[in-house]
Amino acid sequence: MTAAPVGLRVDVRVEPLVGGWYAWSHLVAPATASRHLTHRHQSIIDSYVAAPSVHQQAARSPALAGGPFVDVAGDRSADVAALGERRRRERADLVALSAALDELADIVAAPAGVPLGPLYASLPPALRGCVELTYDLDDHCSFRLLEALLYERYYAGGRDQALALSLAGSDDRPFALSTPRLDAPDVLLAGVPFHHPGVDALFASVRAPMPFDDLASCLELDADGAAKLRRLVTATPPVAGDSAPRTALRVRYIGHACVLVEMAGTSFLVDPLLPDAFEGAGPRVSAADLPERIDFALVTHAHHDHLVLETLLRLRHRLGTVVVPRGGTGALQDPSPRLALEHAGFHDVVELGDLDELVVADGRGRIVAVPFLGEHGDLAIAAKAGWLIETEGTRLLFAADSAVLDASLYDVLREVVGRVDVVFLGMECEGAPLTWLYGPLFRREPSRERAAARRLAGSDDVQALALLGALGCQRAFVYAMGHEPWVHFLTATAFRPDARPVLAADRLVAEARRRGMSVDRLHGGCDIVLP
């Protein structure tokens, strides 16, 4: 008798890992990955090994959420130390690259207007052939990383990538940036790179089951791995969600910055981030509720709560085109989202620069890249964009975490694209300090005072009102506040009625309504009815 085909259970969480750490774009791009290895991960490892009980206590303090503390049960210091040693040994090339970036910063600090050609001979070997030395118009010397060449030299085919599979019984997870994912009896570590065809086969099996042995073979599992896989699969097909294609305009909020737009048989998923599905989770939009085919995934910027590899990998076999903001400036802090996704196995990635557009739905709609100011600690970062989706006479702007530092930008934008009907705007106007994400990239980390002054903050209520007024918008939604329980492991934020962003959003809602606008603050999943 032939065994029934099986598929991945819908309540299985699949975390992508790089070197044992939760994967995001800065761990895929070689230059930033090298800095995180040497200037963040190793520091956390050393601190934890020296005082595991201190980390355990700190990780459970709400006041310290998002801090550099390893959140694991018991004393795993031997395992964590072994992870650090193995990582430094296996990726000695990245350790050398990180040191070379420090040397490069010293090299470009000295010249003042003299020809730069002779300096190429002094470049460290780890960067030879992968960097251009440049001046700006004021004779300030700098460099441009040739990122595509760095991938060729250092990406190594994703050999340090893996998937961690486990049953999701709750939304609780250790903070993504500070806790390595360790092996455990209830965790299956599948050592396949993100571009491996078995990744798509795994997620496709939810709707297209296959013989168990074939599924285990797709992930190249040994006998122990196959034994762990058995409890993560089922022969019972999942309950079908509301995934029928729509011809009329439909907008569905999924949570945080993730919004599904459907029109004219075309679907758009903005900043894809899906919650786990498990018994007792309550109403939420899951992968089963999405269209069978998602024509466009739009990513606003490369922060780990917007370019979410965990969700993108889960959906890759159902995705058409991934649209990202154009990067490629060669700055260390501005790695290309396109290159990261392509090397992670996404084959149709399109990048758009400011006001570039992509015609969609057989000419009945378009996607326009809108300039995105702020939210990156005043660093020179080009790879960020708001997305204007225009369809059936309606213009929707997904502004993500844009800070309205200059409302005149939106005056100009209105001249170009016309009045915008609906705006989605993040209002995390407090934001984390500059070093929370970018600290490892600095040769000399900024002082605590400077980092606290230059925050990763979005708009407040005054800025948001200026944006809505400039665009002539009468309908708006505050989103991307990071308050959904399934987002906490990425943002470390939790809802507090007295928090500055919440108070700012409340003031915006009240003042906008006083002016005759309709503004709501979103939380969790819901269908949005537009006039």
C-alpha cells in the first residue's frame, strides 16, 4: 500500500538562518555580513559566554527588549561559544573582509585632492579588485564598493545558510538581532541554501503534497533529520482560505507594513510579512488567504521588518516579480536589495529609482517609486522608496516609515502624479537609536548621545498632516507601528497607550477628522473598504 502524500503543516515556522543567526538582507550582502560577524555577533557571544544568567534575566525584562541579549533557556554558553568559534573558522574570509574595511576607512581619511591612483597599491588584499576610490566635489575622499564583485568573491554559494523548522505554538520568539538559533530536539535544522530548489518544494507541499521520502530528499535530510520532519508534515490538506482572484479593487491589511492590493486580476503584496498560523492564534490573514499567484511583491526598504526573507521565501514559489528600490551606490550602509534577493534565489527582481514606473495589469495600472526621506539615521541610503499603486482611477501611496522632513517633496510629487486618494504612513516617530541597526558598520561607533539623537524614526502627527495636505489626501491609515504580537521579535515594540508614537497617531486621527479627513490607525488584519 502506497503511503499518502504529505505536505508541510501550516503551523510550522521556518526561520532562515545565516551562520546560525536569523537572516536579513545585511547578513546576505558580504560586506555588511562581515561587519555583523565581527562587530555584533561576536560581541554578543563573548558577553553571553561570560555571564549567561545576566543575559537570561535581561532578555526577560520588557524595558530591555531589543537589546543585545541572548534569549535561550538554561545555560547554553558552550553551544554559543562553539557557534562563534565555528563561524570565525569557517568564514575567516569575512573576518578578513571586515578588517579590510577598517583599513580602507583609514586609507581614504588622508588624501586631500591628490590623485588617488597610487593608493590602489595600498588596498588590503581582501578588497583588491572590489573597490573604487573617489572624491566628491569638495575633495572629500571616499570609496565605492563594487558589490557584485564582492558577491562573486565572498558569497560562497550560501554555504552557511540553513532553515530552522519548528512548530509554532505561540507568537513568542527570541529577538531576531540578538539571539542565535541553536539546535534543539524540537528544531529541524535543514542545511540547504536559500536558493536551493528544495526550499520551494517544501513550501509548495502545503498545497501540492508529495511522498514523504521525496520531501525529505528535497531538503537533503539524513535519517535523524527525516525523523524530525515527520512531526512537521501532514496528510490532511489545509482548509482553503479566501484566495479567489478579484476583479474589483480590494485592499486587505495583514499587519505591520504588509498590505495586499488586488485589482483587475492583478495582486500586489507590499512589504510581505505573514504571521504564524497556529491553533489559538485568533483571526489573522495567513498564506492560505492570499491569491494563488501574487503578481508583485513590493519592498519599501531593506530593514529586517520590511524585507522579510522568512515570508518571501515561504511565498517565492507563488511570486511573480519582486520590486525593490534601486540601490547600488557602493556605500557600506546601502547594500543592494536586488543583489541580496537574487543571490537568495529570487529570479525576477526589478529595481526602480525615484519616479521610475512599472506599467501593470495590461496597461490599466502602474507602480511608481516615490522618494523616501529619513528613518535611516541621516545615513546616505538610496535603497528606499514609497510605492504608489495606481489602478482603476485610484491612487494608493504606501509611504512606509517615511519621515516628512521636507513637505515640499510632496508638493512636487502632487504636480507629477496628481492627487493621492489613500495614504498608508508609518508613525514610529520615536525610533531606535542609529546604532541599533547600523552600529556594526561604523569603524568607530558613534557616542551614545549621537546615536540617540539620530534615530530610525518616521513621521509625527505634524509631519503626517503636512503630507496629507500636500497630496490632497482625504483617506489615510497609520500602519507599521510594530504592535502586532507576531512582529515583536523583529521590532521589540509593544503597544502602550502613553507611548510617543501612539499619542502622535491619536493626535493625527483627531485633527484629521476635525479637518474632514478620514484617518484610522490599523492593528492586525482587516479588510479595508474604500469609496
